[in-house]
Amino acid sequence: MQIGFNFAMDLWGGLPDSEAVSLGLRLGRVITKPIAPGPLRGNLHVATELHPVLIFHDDSETAFAVAGELMLRDYFAPGAKVRPFISAGGGIVLSNRRIPRGISKVNFTPQGGGGVAVTLRPGTVLSLEYRIHHMSDGVLTTYNPGVNSSVLLVGVSWVH
């Protein structure tokens, strides 16, 4: 399970300040044995992230949405208690109102970042991740400003 907090960065101007909060589930699998030499040695992990609770707020309007992403993570330092990682992926957001305001109810979300996973006890991992998250409708509409966000994700994983 993971909880995410998004804070929009209006890089191009013209979009209202906005925030988002999500509650999600991450289902993943390690797809490689340890690869690469030295400090880059690690495992590649693929996961689906599902966010059945996603709340956007800008100025005075609130939108409710669901989202899903396919993400790749490269975990470094196999076997260590503290494992840094980098991640990249993308997905789709479906909302009850047009977001950004007046644009589209369907948006796409390329994203990437990094973080750290800490083994609390065998089988239980706490992760903290920062992502740059872009959201736009992929030119489904004529005006497609997009929104860039800083996303902080906190998660607890149960590993089998």
C-alpha cells in the first residue's frame, strides 16, 4: 500500500495552483537477478500501481479520479537493509471533471524519480520516493497545457 501527495509546479504559467492526494496499491515482481557491477548492482522490478482514491483540488474546485500506472524500478544494493532505487513509468487518470480545469477527463502520466526502501523486518519494507509527475491529455484536446508535479510517495510493502 502507498500514499501519495502531489504538489503542482506551474512551470509555464496560466494554470491555477493545485494539490492532489492519493491512496494506492502497488503490485510488483522482481524480474532480474542482481545485474551490473559495483555500486550499480541491483534488481529490476516491474509493478502496477492502482489508485482507486485520487483527489485533485485547484483554487475552489475538487475532482475525484482513479488512476493506474506501469512502473519500473531499479533497486540497488541487493541484500542490504537500506536500498536506494530509481523509477520510471507512466499511466492514465480518469476523473469526474476536467483537469486541469476545463481541459480533459482523460489524462496520461509519464513520471520518474527515486527513493529509498528500508527493510523494517523480514518481509516488511518501508519506502519513501520522490517523483516528477507530468499529467496531460496527450493532445486529445486542442489546448493541452499539462501539469507538472512534485510527488512524495510513502509506502509499506509486504514482500514474499
